[in-house]
Amino acid sequence: MFLQAVIIILLAPFIQGVIKKTKARMQNRIGPSVWQPYYDVMKFMKKDAVLSRHSSWLSIVTPYVVFVSIVTAGIFIPTYTVNNDWHFIGDVILVVYLFGVARFFTALTALDAGGSFGGMGSSREMALSAIAELALLLSLFAVCLSSETMKLPNLVVSLTHNGWDWFTPSYGLAFFAMLIVVIAETGRIPVDNPDTHLELTMVHEGMLLEYSGRYLGLMMWAAQIKQLLFLSLFISLFFPWGIAASGDILQTSLSFLLYVGKLIVLAMLLAFIETMYAKIRLFKVPKLLGASMILSLMAILLQVFE
């Protein structure tokens, strides 16, 4: 799975570039190149970091903890192949809580320098995550029930061969519940706006204001990888067709190209949603995530009583 880790690390900025470029073209702007996120990450990684005199060791350690936690989660998520030895009973829960570890350290370190914007961002992030993590778990359980397994590779294989019918109500409910979670967890509009630093709208960006140089580069890169992983998880659960089930080179190569194509289409869908909708007010976000939880619960109940 070393190759998968390298691929998700290198591919994540490209998907971010596709979202920005598509969004710009839909707004009649030229927009930055799809390679611009690579240039941004390289620019920050070359610079020295400047830390507040009030910062502790947490500000130094957190970028590495966040990056490693998210890449480790990526090893367990099927992307272009299910031929993965890194799985066990309950790896779904491990993936959710590896993201939780990254979130915990990010929020804790935002308070480290004592800045008001960091405290504001971390309090908003933790308040929303209390609902978002539960909504994510419920939407995953709704899909896991269909295959009676919580091993992600086995789940994807089962969905590929015996998958739910798209006309099954529980599958449709789980699809919309997971789509809301993906938008929330990747910090996209209408839940969050990654392109702004306005006090009234910042959530994730508010926690990054004290970072600079290579530490900021690592945090930005980790956020892009997390975005790629949520899109990959969404693809694996709802569009798993064509994923490689063996180590055959030709099948794996075709599966990889198909995986990249699905990512690009999903990235363009996110850009379309961002163009069509404005950011909703902060106190309405829990209602949106609550709707995701209700959809997931309805999907679970339908699965149980079918």
C-alpha cells in the first residue's frame, strides 16, 4: 500500500486544482491553472516557519501528526484497487477516528498561540464535528448493513458484485446523507468557504492563521489529501464499478484511470454546487448535518426492516 499512499499524496493537489479551475470557468473567469495548488505547496514548503513567542511544542508537532494521520487513513480506504492487506474488522471506525485525531490536534493547536481567530475557528470546528462525525458514522453504517461487513475492501467487493439497486430507497437516502457529509468534512460551500478569511465565515481557515512556511504547507497539503480521501470513500461506496480486484497490471492500470476520471467528475460536481449555492449561515449548518443523520437513520431502518 506504499504505492497508494504515494498516489494520494501526489494526486490531492490536482483535484483541488480541478475544483478551483472548474469553479472559475463556471463564473466566467479564467482562474488559476490546475497545477497552482502544487506551486502553492512547494512555495510554502521552501519557506522557514515563523511561530508566535507564545506557541509551544504543539505548533511544531501538529502539522506532522495531522499529515501522518490523514495519510494513514488513506491506506485503509479503497481507491483504485481492493487488493489491500491493510484491513481488519472495524477499519471503518479506525478511518473515522484517524480523521478525528487530525481534527483534535488542529483544534488544540489553534488555541496554542492565544489568538482570538484561532479560538473562534477551533470552537466552531469542534461544535460542528460533534454532529459531523456521528453523521459520517451513521451514513457508513447504513451502507455496511447491506453487505454485513465493516471491512472496507470486503464492503466494496460486495457492492461491486451484489450492490444495491439504485432504485432502492435506503441506497438513495444513504447517498444523499453521505454527500452532505462529504461537503461538510471537506470544508466546501455551503458549509464552509475555503477561499475566504472573513471572520463571519471562517471555520477551518481560522485555525490555520498562526501557521506559516513549511508548517502551513503541510496543513494545506493534509487538507487536500483529506478532501481526496472523502471523495474516494464516496466513490468506493456509491460508484465502485471497475475497481481492480486483483494484482493484474492491465486491470489495475485501467482501474486507476477510471478512478481519476471519477474523481474529476466528482470534483466538477462540487464546483457546480459551490457555484449554484451561497454559504449558509453558521447556525444553520447543524441543521444540515442533522438532516444527514436523519437520512442515514432512515436508510438504516429501511435496511433492518426490509
